[in-house]
Amino acid sequence: MPGFGSIDEVLVKVALLAVMLLVAFPIHELSHAFAAFRLGDNTARFMGRLTFDPRAHFDPTGGLLLVITILFTGFGFGWAKPTPYNPMNLQGGRWGEAIVAAAGPISNLVLAVLGAIPLRYIVATGMPVPILTTFLLLFVQINLALMVFNLVPIPPLDGSKVLFAFLDPRTSWQARQFLTQYGLFILLAAMLLPIFGGNTLIGLVFNDVLEPISHFLTGL
């Protein structure tokens, strides 16, 4: 069957899919919720999102797309249910919203580091566990991809909130109005068209940003 490959590859894909839906996505969204809670907003807590329970963060459409892309293409693309929060309740002014937004990608970086530690040990000791090695490498790379991709400063990605915090109030308001209205179209165009020196946004994320960070963490 196209896209599946050997039994070992199938097992790695299924295990990776389970980890993404049960760990990476929930922790990403929980981190948003926890940051908002610590900054004074209880919206996510009242809606049951301040939890490790993956069911609270599962988005049917994003989850289904993740299943299809991982099993049949080897490239995971999907999303969890966005974490609700009220920016008016956040301490720290415009920086409060930036902190909440950055908390998700930072959590993926932490997960990538946690995955890289045993991977480095396995490689350094020469342990004959190729399936585990492959799984950990994919786990590190996909969490790094989630981190880097979500930091792209285009709505609805987290990086847009970080960008707005660094702009002066007038520019921030103007950029927010424009990017909120057209950001999704700009994002899709950047993902599909080779506008970055012959690269798409996905190519840029994987080739120019993710690979050097992955090599630094894993040594591979």
C-alpha cells in the first residue's frame, strides 16, 4: 500500500502519531493555557483546558489530517484545538499575549530536548535499537518543526502575537488588522509557492532552520 512501507516503518508512524496526539499537541496547548492562567486569565481553566488530558485539546479535523499525512505521506500536518484566552485579562500588557503565544512553541522545544537526550546516549553507546533511534529522531524533528513553524509571524500562528509585542502600538494595530484579515491566505501562499529563494515556507522551515537545530541537539 503506497505510503506505508515496511512493518517497522508502520510501527514507527503509529507510535509517532500516538505521541503527537497524546503528548506534543496537548502539552503545546496546555502551555498556552498555563501561561494565560499564571498571567491572570482563567478562561482556559474554566473551559477545562488546563489539563494534560489529550481529549480536552483534540481537534477532530486537525487530528484526522495528522493521521492521514503521517500514515500516507510521512509528513505530519495537523493541529490541536486552539486554547481560548482573554488578552484583556492578562498582566503585562501586550507582552502578556506574547508570553502566552510563545509558551506553546517553547514547550515543543523542551520536548525536543527531552527526546534528544536518550537519542544521543543511544548513538554514543552504539545500542542496536534502530526502531527506537528512528522514532526518537522523528520525535525531535517534529517537535522542532512545531516550534519553528508556530513561530512564523503570520496569523493564526503563535509567532504573530510575538511580533505584535515588538512593534510600537500604532504599527502593531495596523499590522494586526491587516494580517488577521489576510494572514491565512498569506500563510497558504508561503507554504505552497517557492517565494523564499526558490524554497516554500515548509522547505525553509525544514532545510534552513530545523535541520541545523536538530543536528545541534542530536548530533545526527
